Amino acid sequence: MNCRNILGLLLVLAIPAGCATRQPAPGWTEGHWVDLTHAFSGQTVYWPNADRFRLETVFDGTTTKGYHYSANRYTAAEHGGTHMDAPIHFAAGGQTVEHVPLDRIIGPTLVIDVEAAARANRDYLIGPADFARWEQVHGRIPERSIILLRTGYDRYWPDARRYLGTDERGEAAIARLHFPGLAPAGARWLVEQRGIRAVGLDTASIDYGQSSLFESHRILAARGIPIFENLAALDRLPATGAWLVALPMKIEGGSGAPLRAVAWLPQ
């Protein structure tokens, strides 16, 4: 099965019955993929008090029967590296990873670029004013869009000190986190005024580093909105016109999961 056929199947899964004529997909004969995912390794950035990714060799070499065999095992916290937050993460009774509908994590996406503001202020809060400026240039944000917020902080990956604001570990280090995020007013505006499908960004949390109440997480989770964190390469996407395919590891009962996020850019 070639890429075009695979993508066609994904779109059938992503668009509810009867909706295809309302939300046509772009042509899939020409275009290219962009990988928005940081590879998982011992250098992957995690929350200061979370277990890091660890890959252990089970066997790697030539077996007694003469053929090569390689196998590993890994351990890691759910929330680290490029990953998805399921609604249950901050909403009692919310969907766990395996119940997040495909039509929430596959669909048309747009990029709101706040790099200049985020570079000037590590604690920058992305809010309705940023969305208004975007709409002045590109038009109204369509309902059921996947919103990607570009701060440019993926350039610091995997340097935890520059990416998170601290490379210290443990509970005490959480108070030293400094990176941009989505303001609660911005989260509320997106779900109430634009009816978004999902939201993601290229920092460690949808709430900025100094948050202690995680209000944006809570607002989004209460509406069943999946969140994608630690995305990469958002600078390679246009402001409009791309499609996102963000597939998490299907962990039964998971509050989050490692994510392989890719975007299709039609020509």
C-alpha cells in the first residue's frame, strides 16, 4: 500500500460519516511529509520529577543458530518527549488514550507563530490577542481545526536548561521552570469561540512553566481536547494548508502516550 492509499484510509477514519463534503481533504497526489516528532533517547526531555526514557538491550548479536537478532525493552513516563495528553490527564472521567477519537487527532491544521514574543519573554502567555493578529492576516480560524502554537523553543532541544529553564531534577526544580505556554484565556477562547479539534505546541507543557494550577490543561481537558506537547519542526509548516496526523501509542487506560506526529503539505 503506498502513501497515498494509507493517507486516504486515515482520512476515511478521521472524518465522521456524512462529513466528507463539508470538510474536503486536499489532493494527495503531490506533496510531502514533515516529521514533527523528537526521537526518544536517553537525552529526551522530561518533567523534572518524571522518569526518563531508558532503552535496555535484551539481545543484540548473532544467535547460536547463526542469524542476527536484536531486541530491547524500554521504560519511561507517559508525559515526556513528543507526546499526547488525553483528557483524563486533567479531567475526571475524561477519555483515556485508547478512547480519544481519530477525528480529534487527524485533520486540517494551522500554525500560530509567536516566536518573537516567546524569545523576548520565556514566560510568554499565548492568548486571544495573538489569535486576533493571526486572523487579521489569514482569516477566521475554521472550526474543527488543529491549532499548533510555534514558540521556536524546539531549537533548544534536548538542552533542558535552555528548553525548560532549568536542568535540575526533582520536585524542587519544578518551581524553576520557565517556558511559554497557552494562557487560560487563550484556551477558553479557542474552545468557546472557535470549537477546535486539538491543540499542540513546541514546549514541554500547554501551561507555561510557572503555572501551578494548570488551568489551560483543565479547560481543554474538560472539553475533550487532546493536547500535543514537545512538538518539533513547526517552522517547516505553513500558517494554513497542512494536515496533521498525530497517532499516540494506544495505551489502554493511559493518561498520555508517546506520539508520532507528522504533517502532510500538499503542493
